[in-house]
Amino acid sequence: MQRIGVFVCWCGSNIAGTVDVKAVAEALRSEPGVVFSTDYQYMCSQAGQEIIKEAIKEHKLTGVVVCSCSPRMHEATFRKTAQAAGLNPYMVEIANIREQCSWIHKDMETGTQKAIILGRAAVAKVNLNAPLIPGQTPVTKRALVIGGGIAGIQTALDIAEAGFPVDIVEKKPTIGGKMAQIDKTFPTLDCAACILTPKMVDVAQNENIRIFSYSEVQEVKGFVGNFNVKIKKKARFVKEDVCTGCGICTEKCPQKKVPNEFNLGMDNRRAVYIPFAQAVPKVATIDADYCTMLKTGKCGLCAKVCTAGAIDYTQKDEIIEEQYGAIVAATGFNPISLDKFDEYAYNQSKDVITSLEFERLTNAAGPTAGKLLRPSDGKHPHTIVFVQCVGSRCAACADKGKEYCSKICCMYTAKHAMLTRDKYPDTDVYVFYIDVRTPGKNFDEFYRRAVEEYGVHYIKGMVGKVSPQGDKLMVQASDLLANKQLHIEADLVVLAAAIEPDKSARSIATMLTASMDTNDFFTEAHPKLRPVESPTAGVFLSGTCQGPKDIPETVSQASAAAAKVIGLLAKDKLTSNPCVAHADELMCNGCSSCANVCPYGAISYIDKEFRMPNRTTAIRRVASVNPAVCQGCGACTVACPSGAMDLNGFESAQIIAEVDAICR
Amino acid sequence: MQKITRENLINKAIELLDNGTVSRVLGWKIGEFAYDVTPAVFTTKEDLQKDFIFDDFCNANFSKYLIAETRKAEEKVLVFLKPCDTYSFNQLLTEHRFSREKVYAVGIPCEGMLDIGKIKALAGEGIIDVIPGEGSITVKNLYEEEKTLAYGDVLTERCLSCKSKKHVVYDELMGEEGDVIDSNRFDEVEKIEKMSADERFAFWQSQLSKCIRCNACRDICPACTCEKCVFDNPKSSVNNKAISDSFEEKMFHIIRAFHVAGRCTDCGECSRVCPQGIPLHLLNRKFIKDINSFYGDYQAGQEEGSRAPLINYTFDDLEPGEAVGRGV
């Protein structure tokens, strides 16, 4: 029989406000196995922990139940406390009477009743707890960064700087991401390429960094410290180690009608291409969807002009398998599709463009060589209307837009408006906004300059309709401050489309077993205190895959994620979780259900001789769990038909005892 | 097509015993009554000629017997498998329950087996012989009466909604290969799905309360092959859920249906052996129907080594919430 102590925490008024803590302590005192029960204002405080330690010694406790906040907050604290008093840390159970009780109930009576039930369940479990001893697992000292935008680049550089090898997997032919497409950056107006490309070169030259461009993560197995990852290196039909990046093939290729995705389809590239001049790796890629040679077997011009002999039409996708200790998700963002926003006529007129397209139109390496010209007729636009929050903060249009604020649009629109007025003072610039949000260092000053120095017309109100009429765009909008309808004859309309996580993020999250929110942004382990870690151990978050961010924020988060990775890789061993599965060989049928559902590949089978009835023996196939690989998820225990699989610390009998205690 | 007879099977068995392919034969043995056929292991020509039987009452699915039988000796055992038995055979191979190398499987055709319960209901007690005819059977009783019954009226429930006449696995096939049948086996399930929750509860309550916990359904089930059943294991915490009161008694069948979900081949043995006539196969069929509609058609045992949807994961699997929403 256990000797259990119950410790009910007030958490100031957090718990005591809606739960009668004294009544809870009193009620739990008469539960089976309980020999001591008390309450205190802050159990997690030094004094609170002393109460627990003293009670363990004085009452010779063998188990401890703390009725307090979520185990995610203080389970570790109380386990350490128990350990300091000589108790096995796994003899401690937390009944969460804060997040799951006091915070969600308003009525003292209901709250108290529920707290007693939760405490009772924890007591029932501790009655069946057994001491557990953690083991150790080694750490593979290499990191994987998924995504080669500015977030991935910064994370990789920082990890490599600390002396650990890093691999970047980038699905496009070059690293650089969205930042490579941007012209100038707010609020300093540095040229994006000028600050980004040196970093790209650093990545290429760093001995600790390998770049897998035009590649995708295909499979992730294992766990913190020991991930086993399969990377699919897509066939680019050019030998990466031979190609010099001279670009002759990209000039000679006869297939000229391929929409250039780097310029968002506003001009064309060839079937063999290098996305932009400063691409890293500077290696050509053949687009199999357009290459005549690959489609029909006739052409082969690029191979003829290539002096290095780098073209290889027979190249196949390649699978690379590698071990990693830590994985950083840096999968980035995309503007949302505007197909459903008919009111802005995006699909009807070439002169309605997104802000990212505007970046390319004003970029010296863009389709117009940096001259702001209308896509339809190549004429200089004299009236430009910028529309903010297209699909952002759109609670009412959740079917096509996003409820959240995309955060970067106010600032880049101010930048666009300001630069346009600076370069083309004869242009009238209107910006329609719901609110202008400029929190950030030197951000508001920047926006004020756009309004005050550059004379941009900021109008509070939304655009109702854009209709193309002749070569003009009729913009119908409301001015909420003047309370009147506006009709503007515009030459160009620029839409600040909301941003959303890259589509690949969901499948990557699934592979990593990392959680996501309803918008497919990766969830952090704690929004304030662990903002760059995923709740999945060994998985870290960098950049906009976690939420909308501008470049400075992305870079700081990227470095923060790197610091966390370095902290992990610096360790030689990790303490493993002793709550792992084990099979009762006498009951195991060897059916493989558990191995089929195990996400970590921790279960294998052995043939073993067993005594059978009537002095016979039989060789039977039975499951065997590798405790170093098992992560204690418990999937096997529910898949096992015979109940042979069980999980230390979460045994079926313990769970059922909890349920029984709740239903009593 | 030449009909496969008892003699054909005996000759095949003797041939395989004589040439040393197998050392034992798993077959049907004649019982006290004509309809009272039992599974048995034969090792000699004499025993085979004396007791081996093959008629319309050879219902028993031998697949499960192979687990114990293959453990007894190193030599191969001969087993006769009807089409539906081959699905159970494959499923057990998928679950590594016996070694394929220790079995010589002979596929035999099946035109449907008879249900003695139905015959007795129509022809009364005291039956001493059942003589098969064209599309009908003749029943003789103690009182020297004869009664002719239509075949369709006395077929077992599972044969009426037969899913396949095709053998999915064998070493040798006797007779001709049949086809997978587009059966109407889910009609009955749909009928129950259409009931209101209260009606459905009342239906199952009336059925399951007949249960006497004889465990026949579990003992015959080719999916219930655990070394130690959770219901016999006091440590499993499940056994006491199914014994303490009359409601929990019903939980036995519900828990069992969950245990075989995704592994049940719909062989129908559970309902066939139930002495109380509970349509247990409908519980399993409901699972099969739901699995099909949630994850795409899947037939357990059709392919050796196939990953059942419930122990597999694909990116386009439906979210648990969707399943709840669609559940009836």
C-alpha cells in the first residue's frame, strides 16, 4: 500500500478564487492510500516545496499528488522536490486543477467538486505508480534546417559558426527565399539583395554547411538527438558539381515561353534556367515540364553548348539518408491566392497586382529592369491605389481570407508609397487602410515620413470595388473619416495580400509530429517563454512558419532557434524518458500491429522459445521495444489486441483506475 | 464442372500423406448425427477412409486450428480451405500467427453450407439424415417422414451474403476458381443504422441480453487468437468490465468487436456458433462498413501482409473529428 501525500495549491487566487482548496484537501484526505493532505498558497515556491519535502520525511510518503497548475508548468519542479527528499521522481502526479478547472469554472461549488474528482483520479493513479529510472541517449551532432530563406540561412549560419555541421534543404533550385525577391527593406531602405546575397555566399562557403537545393524532406523518423531523415533530391538534369553557372545554356535554350516564377510570372524564362544572378548554388536546372529534350527526346541544345559537360538528361531523383540531432522548420510563407477576391479584379486586369509583384516591378533585376511600368501596356502609371488588408483581419471572409493580421503589409505599403513618390513625384499615391499598425523600431517615424514628407494620400476605409474600364481602373472606396464615397480613376492597383504558411508546412509538421494552429502556422512550446521551440522535442521554429514576421524579427528568431539547437548539440547525452513501452512476452502474439503503428520504429521482433502446456515448447515471435528509441507515445498499447503492450508510468491499469475514480 | 466429392478429398489427402508432403490432415469428421460435423486431425489412410466427411455441413473454418497444429510437429499439415476460409488464413499469416512453410493448403470450392438450426425450425426435431438434391434437400427423421426444403431457405446466414467464391491463397486448387461476389452484406447493417438511437439500443439490448457468456464466438473467431485473451487476464483491467453487471455483460461483445476491428474478415463463424442466435457478425460488419467508407475499401485477408487502415497512416486519412461527424 502506498503512503500518499496530497498538496493542494491556491496559486494565489488563480485556483483559490473558484476552488475551495481547504475542502479539496479535506476530501482527498479520506481517499485510499492518502496519509497526509494539506494546502498552501504557492506550492511551487521555496516554502511550498519545503512543505512537500518535510511531509515526505515526516509521514514516510511513498507517493505525492500535487493539485496545482498544468503538469507542463511545474511537473518537473515537483519531481525535483520529491527527488531531493529521497523519493523517486516518477512517484509524483499532478492533478491540474487550474487550467482544467478553476480557470474555466465561475461557480465555487462546481469548481470544488471537479477539483476533488481530478485529485481523486491522481490519487488512484499514484496508488499504482512504480519508481522509474531514466536512461541516456546519444546526440547526433548535426542539424537539419528545412527551408533556405533568410530564416533558414541565419539559423544555419549561426549553428555552423558554433562548429556544428548543418544541412539546409530547400525545395527551390536556389536558397534566398522571399527576401531575394524583395527590392528594398523597411525602415532603412537597404537593398534586400545587397544584404541578403553576402549571407547566401557565406552559406555556400561555410565548410559546416551543406545545401540540398531542389530537394524535399521525404521522411522523418526517430526523436530528439537521433532523427533519421530521408531527403529527396529532385533530378535537375544538371550535374551540380560540374556546372560552372556560366549561364550559356540558359541563353541558348530554344524553349523561351516558360513563366518565370521568380518574377511571379510577369516575364518568361527558358526551360533551363538559373533563377537569378546571385543564386546559390549557381547551378542551372532543367524544368522537366517544359524541356523539349526530356519531353520528346529531340533538341539537346543545352548539352551541345555546355563546355563543362554538365547536362545529364538521364538524371534521376535521388534519396539521401542522414542522421540529425535537431531539426529546424523554416518553411516560410506565401501570399494567399486572390482568386476568390473578385471585387478587386485581380484576375480581370493585368494592372491589378500584388505587393510582391510590385516588388519585382520596381527591382532592377525584375521584368522591367526596375522601371515602374504597367504590366498591361508598359506605360508609366500616374495614379496608384494601394489596398491594405486584402484577406487579412478578415473574420467575416474566413472562406477566402485570414482572420489574423499579416503584420508586414502596413510597413511595406508605406515603403512602396514612399519610394514611388520619391522616384516618380508626378504620381498620385493613395493608400486605403483599416488601421495603420507600425509597432517596431523606427517604424512609425517611417510611416509618418510617407504621409508628411512624401504626401501619400492615406485614407481610412476600404476599397469596395475595382472595375477595369478601358485602360483605367475605376476604384470605388469609402473614406470613413470624411464619411463619403470616393471614385478614383487609377492606372495601377496594388493589393497587400495576406500571407499564409507555405503549403509544404503541413506535411512537414506531420512528419515531424510538430503541432500546428488552425492557420497551419507551427505552434510554439510556450507562446512567451519558449517561442522558438516546437512542443516536439528536438524540433525548433524559425521565421514566418511560426507566424507573420518582418525580416528583423525573422532574423532574431532564426538566431534564437540556432542558440537552442547549439544548446542541444553541445550535449553528449540526453536523459531519456523512462515512460517507454514494454511487451509482456507471455501475452504477445507477434502480430506486428504495434510495429505498424510505431512512429519511431522502436519495435522489432525476436523468435523465442516458450514453455507450452504438457511439457512442450514452442518458438514464438514476440515484440521487443528498444527503450532508447521509444518515445512513450502509447500508440502501440492501444493497437495491441492482447494487451501485451504497456507503457511505463501510463499503464492501462493506471489509466483505467483514473477513469474509474472519475466515474465513481 | 465436376463436383468435388468426399472421395476426391480423401484421395488427395492419402496421396499427400503417402508421398510425405504432409504428416497430418486437418479435416472434418463425422459426428453422432449427419449434421454434426467436427474438425479433426487425421494421420492415417484408415482413419481418413473411416471418419473423413465432406458434405453440406462442413462449416468449420480451419484457419485458426493451424496455430496450434503447426506448433505440434515440424512436418507440414494439410488443410482444406473453402474460399471464405482462405481470407482468415491470409489474415493469420499477416499477423504471423503460424508459419506458411508448415502448411499445405488445398482450396476446395463451396456452394454454401447449411444451417441445422434453420432445418430444424422447418422440419422439426429427430432428424437422422439430410440428403442433398438439385436446389433442395430431403430431410429424413426418426418417424420415417421425409421433407423437402429449398436450398435457399436452409443456407447459413453468412452463405446467403457470401462475399467471395475466390480462393485468395492455396498451394493447390481442386475444382474451378470462382469470383469475388458483389454481395449485399451491408444491407442488414444499413437497416440498423437507420434506426433511431433508442431503437438501436433496444435492438442490441434485446440481442445481447440473450448472451450466456459461453465464449463460443471468441473461441471460434479466427481473429481471436491471442495467447491469452484479455477477458481471461485479470491484469488486463478489461475482464472485470465485462462481468460485474448485466450492462457490462454486453460490453463483452462491444469490446470484442473493437478488438477484431480491421482484422475481421467477415467469415461469420461467430454468429454460426452462437447457441443463442445473436447476430454478432453485424457488429463486425458495421466496423468493416465504416472502415470502407472512411479509408476506402479494404478486405482483411485479401492480401497477405496488407496494412489494415486502422494500423496504417496516410497523409489524406480523414481527421478523427470527421469520423465522429459521419458516425451513425
